[in-house]
Amino acid sequence: MSYSDKVIDHYNNPRNVGSMDKSSADVGTGLVGAPECGDVMKLQIKVNRETNVIEEARFKTFGCGSAIASSSLATEWVKGKTVEEALTIKNMDIVKELSLPPVKIHCSVLAEDAIRAAIGDWKKKQESAKPVASAVAQ
Amino acid sequence: MSTDVRVPQQLPVTRHSAPQGVKLPIYMDNHATTPMDPRVLEEMLPYFMEKFGNAASRNHSFGWAGEEGVETARERIAKLIGATTKEIIFTSGATESDNLAIKGVAEMYREKGNHIITAVTEHKAVLDTCKRLEKYGYRVTYMPVQKDGLVDLDDLKRAMDDKTILVSIMFANNEIGVVQPATEIGKLCHERGVIFHTDATQAVGKIPIDVNKQNIDLMSISGHKMYGPKGVGALYVRRKNPRVQIAAIIDGGGHERGMRSGTLNVAGIVGLGKACAIASEEMSREAVQLGGLRDRLRDRIMSRLDETYINGSMEHRLPGNLNISFAYVEGESLLMGINDIAVSSGSACTSATLEPSYVLKALGTGDDLAHSSIRFGIGRFNTAAEVDYVADRVIETVERLRELSPLYEMAKEGINLKDVKWAGE
């Protein structure tokens, strides 16, 4: 199987590799996949509480070159978007951008799942933070 | 192997420069196939043009020349494995030899019984042939293997019953290079009047084989795994003590004692014969050399990377084979990082089925480590400088990919990955 130039570029120069403090209230963490399946993605976002804009994104991925490229691309795409905008990213957009072959479509699905999981984690934190905030205000 | 071959030429030009004396890309996938030895090619060449005759043409010199080439090859193969010339049947390769041996025995001995024993780590040419026979009413026992990849002789004893007609256990495994106790398996079979077939594709010409001392009745041989040409192989069929009979699966002109019809691939057969002649001369010296290179590769990699695991027995192993799992790194991504080196992975991503290697799973290697495995196949033309370069590239790439791996990060934080509830499970 040969890889597209974009997959190779992301593999050789992955964007936004790293980790952020997952206990921070502004950070949402998504961990999807399983080692037994050969793919695990961790995608993190840091969201501006005022604007809901994703200001930072980081990833780490255990998986094939296409999985690494899909998650690397996902961090590039979510950065600068609002949380709602980021949720509109679909796996097929990733497939198209990276020219993934059919056997690698699951990599793009996992990247979409990772975005959703990270946003879901961040939203949960905002909801659980609210009662605390109101308690302080009283 | 379920793994397929990475073709480095399809990938972009590497940013690495080769050290002195090393030419890139490096081929280190000699279980998939071997390059042909130039001495083999030289011997074959006349048989494409001047000596083009049909070896079955008995009435003119063109046919005689072809026949002479074939019979010399037959002698050379027989000599390498301790057989007689009448016991060598030429085929198109080891897959055909496996099919002929297993289906041929199944049909010929149907009156006697319908039970076949094989092992879960066999090549698909054996497993799928057995599966086919199950459809026709044969019973097949697929024996498990031990952690080191070897079959348990007591398991084999227990698996045999009065309907057992055939045991098919490979001589050496194509993924992990583990060498089975063929002599003991053959002895058990002969004590019970059961025929013993062994797929020796990876072993012939690499380690000593004697069909008589090792109680082998049928043995599959391939040309292209031992520096000979592709598309040619042989089946050893024992003629006495006991005499083994097989039904043909290809009918026609009655070539090869009626066991395999079809005009002989004379040039290919000559090449296979020459490859065997070279092996007879050089095998013992070459095994020491390959074993040394293999240990050098293993030591260099394992002294600098933690959490690397060897799959299969190191003691009972082909000299040129090394199969290592690199924890927290997925095999295909590792292959992509060492794209100027041709090796294979047991990762699902490199297989058509999206399942990781069934051989590694059979050893009890977890799926996660099966995804992380790389098979190195060191061969006749590899050098110490190449081994060092390969080791260094692997180390550097594993380190880079571990920095990218969430699993490595979690393990470093002290999280037991087995305790994590994974979303995908």
C-alpha cells in the first residue's frame, strides 16, 4: 500500500503533538480506541470560556501512519474553531483531505470520535463547574 | 506470513544517508522471499534458449538436454535432504506441495481413516487445505502451541486416534522461525502408522534435514526461499519404510510418476537444484554467520530499548529469524518510519484481514503486542554494516513513535493499560 503525500507529511511532521493538563477546567480530553485494536488516540483541546473558541489542541496516537495523520489533521482543524463548529467536522472530510484508502477509513472515524470525546469531556467539566460557581456567588 | 512486504521504492526518498558500505534500501525480509543467488541464475540461463527442450521428449537431443538438467537437479535436492531421486516430485512451489501432500493422502487413505492433525501456527497453505477437507467430511485437529511456539508432543499423542491418517506440522515457522521437533513428531507418527508431512519451506537449505533420520514421509520444498527462482518447488514422497502413496490433484500426461502432471519447468527446476547444491556446500558455515548477525541485531536493539519482547523460542529457531514486539508502538507506523528497510509486521494494518498475526496470537502474545511486532529475516546477502544500520533506524524510530504514543505516556505515569476501560472494547 502506498501512502498519500499528505499522510506522509503528517507522519514525518506531526502537528500539535503533546499533552495538556487534563485536570484543568479549560481542557477537554478524548481517549478513543483500544490497544488490542491497534489504534488509540488521545486528543485534547483548550477552550476559551468567554468565546467557546478552541485555542489549543494536542494529540498523541498509537496507530498506523493513517491514524497518526488523521489525528494530527484533526488538531489542525479544530484549532481556532468554536466548539460547535468543531463538532461539524466529519470523518469523510478527513478521508478526502488525506486521500485515505477504504481500509483506512476507520482511522478517520476514530479521529472524529476523538474530537467528540474531547468536546464532550470539556462540556461535562463546564456543567459540573456551574453549581460550584453559583455556590461561590451566594 | 500474514504480513506483507513493504516495498521501499514506493515510499518517498528517505532523509537518511547510508553509512559507508551500505546500499539503500536494505532487504531484510528473507522469509517472504530471497533474492536469487547469481550462481543459480547462471546455471538456469542456458535452459531458456539453447536447452529449451521438453524434458518429456524422449526421442531427440533437445528433450535429453532438458531431462539431464532435471535429473541433475533431482539428485542435488535428494542429496540435501537425504532422500533418493525417485522420491522427489517437482511442483510449482510449496503451496502446491502442501496441497498435493495433504489432499493426496486424504484421498488415498480415505478407507483407513478421516482424521488429520495439524497446528494453529501452520502456514495458510496447510490450514486452508485442511479447512477444505473438513467440507468433504474429514475431521481436523488444529493443535495449540506452547508459549515458545513449539507443539507439545503429549498433546500430539492425545490428539491421535485410530482414524488418524496424517499429521502435518511445519519444520520451521515463517513468522517466528521456531523449529519444531520434527524427529520426535515423525517417531510418534511412525509408531502409530500415521503419515508425517512437514512444510519445510523455511528450513530447507537453512538447517540440516535428513528425511530418514527425522522420520519424515512427505516434505514441501520451495525454490524462492532458498535463493532459487519463484514458481518452482518440490514434494518429497517416501518410497519405503513405509511406502507412501498420494493421489494426484493435477491430472494429465502422467509426469512425475503420475503424481503431478504438466510439462516440467526445466529452467526453474535447474535453479532449484543449483540452490540446493549451494546449500549443501555452504549451509553449515552460513548458519553460523546468520546466527551471529541475528544476535548482533537483537543485542543492539534490546540493549538500547526497554519493553521489547522476542516472540517465540530463541533456542529452537532458524538462524536468520528475529521477531520482536516493541510495546506502545504500532507495527505499520514503525515500518513507515524505516521505509528504506524492507521488513514485515504482524500488525493488523499490514494484513488484508485487519486481524493481527494469528501465529503471535497462538503464542499467547496479546493483540496489543501482536500489533507491535516486526519480523526481521536476515539472509545470505546481508552484512554486519546493514544490521547495525537497521538496528539504529529501528531504535530511533521506536523512540520517536513512543514520544507520540499515548500508551507509552500512560505507562510512564504508572497506569496499568490492562486496567483501562477502553472505549473500543
